[in-house]
Amino acid sequence: MKTQNLLTLSFLAVGVLALASLKTTAAEPAGIFERENLAAWCIVPYDKLKRSPEQRAEMLERIHVRKFVYDYRGEHIPHWEEELQSLQRHGIELSGWMFNSNPDKLNATKLNTQSLGLLEMFERYKVKPQLWVIKGGGPTTADSPEEQERRITTEVAALKPAAQAAQAYGLKLGLYNHGGWFGEPENQIEIIERLKKEGIQNLGIVYNQHWGHGHLNRFPQMLQKMVPYLMCLNLNGTDVAGPAKGRMLLPLGVGTEDVRLLKLIRDSGYRGMIGILNHSDEDAEDRLLDNMDGLEWAKKQLDGGAPNPRPSYRSWKADSLSVAP
């Protein structure tokens, strides 16, 4: 009898552990859309209120967004250290930085002086942001295998000094899709793999839905190829042929494809950082809150739940093209 009771207890214990494991596994994917995993992007030059570094950090703290990726224009360069100091005062993680990967004009094998100084600044402040390299332009397909090889070789040579310098500081370099040939993830993967063969292991992909409208038909297959390389995925309200309809940049929940795409992302196995944008002339706080509200609205439908009424958007008013049904 004692042996039977011990066996019964053992089976029960195994069952409880198995259920706990299933629960943890099932809950994990949803975590990528939780607020603590969201990073604010395009809120420096794109902000109606033109916030100072201190005002920006205070705003992020107020709305409980604890990750921030920095994009800038020339007028912001003198305030870089002020930006880092403000973020640290308010407990905001510098998660990424728009990075100039151009080599030195006199030495193509060396990173330019300003970018090297930036890496030294990160070292002083003990921060390790992802470095996002933005390129674009040119047709999206090569005319021939020879042309494709020429482009790959050119980009590998251009990126190598930045990648090596970043690697020396323990930083990752993310290739950012911004249209054109360079914005095709398959080309980015080819560049990354070529640099890996040269001993450079710190490259990945930053994928942007607002630059990915042309990828919608192949997005499920493309996402699976990208997952091993993804460093961040920036969300955006998405319509089929959105740019042609003047709807390239939408808050989450407004786009016709949002629920479908979010479900694909959740189920893809990707567990990295998720970006939310302003990238408008609106108040950056309003657009970030709209995106978070729209994300919460969409999340409730990922497993077939009935949609609640849409949020009341602060920075978006429906135009003559109605929002998705």
C-alpha cells in the first residue's frame, strides 16, 4: 500500500510539473507585447512638442515605457551627453541608437571620428545600446547574379569598419530596413552571413513594419528566415497597399492587417525587443499611448476573441478611408 501511495504521489507531482511547464510555455510568447518589452522609437526629431532630453525622459517614465531608441538630427548632437544623463536619472534604458556607419574619409578601413567618439561615450556611461544602421535606395532586385554579388561585396566592405568597432566595444549592429535593395531582409541576411565568415559575429536585423508594406504577401515565410537574426521589430498599423492610400504610418489597431501580423509575430518564436513609434508630427506622448492602446485592443483578439470597441485615439482621426472593420 505504501509503495502504491508513493507511486500515486510521484505521478501527481509529475503532472503538476508538466502543467506548470505548459503554463509557462503558453504565457511566454505574449510577453513580447508587454509594456516592459516595448521601446520608444522616432520620438526625438518627430515630436510636436520638441521635448528636451529631460522632458523626454520624464515623459517615458510617466507612461511606463522603460526602453528608448535614439534617433537624431544635426541639432541634437550637442545634447548627446545630456540625453544619457536624463535617461539615467529617470531609469530609462538606452536600448538602441541610430548609428552613422560611414568610414573615415581618408581611411576606408576605419570608422569616422564622430562615431568612434560616440562608442567611447557609451563606454563612459556604461550603456550598451543596439546600433541601428539605416540605408536604402536603389531598385529592390538585382539585374543579375553578378550585380547581386557586386552589391553584397560593396555593403560588406562599407559595414565592416563599423561592425568591427562596435564588436570591440561589445555592441551589436542592426541592419535597418528602409526601402530599396538594402531594405530586403534576404539581402541583409546575405550580408550578415558574409561578414560572419570574416569573423564578425555582432550583426542582426532591425525590422520595421512601416517599411514592410511590400512584404505582406510573403511575411510569414520571411519572418521565419529573420527570427534568428532579429534584434528588434518595430510595429506599425498596416494596410494592404497602405502607402499608395496615404496610410503608411498608422497607430496600431487602425490597420486592416494588425491582428493577423501580431499573431504571426507572437507565434514565430521571436522573443526580442518590440518597438513602438511616433514618427509623426503629433505629440510623441499621444502617439505612443495610442500605439499601446491599439496593441492592447489587438492582443485580445490574437486567439479568436471578439474585438472590444476601438480605443479613442489621441493623435489619429479617421479620414475618408474608414478604419478596418
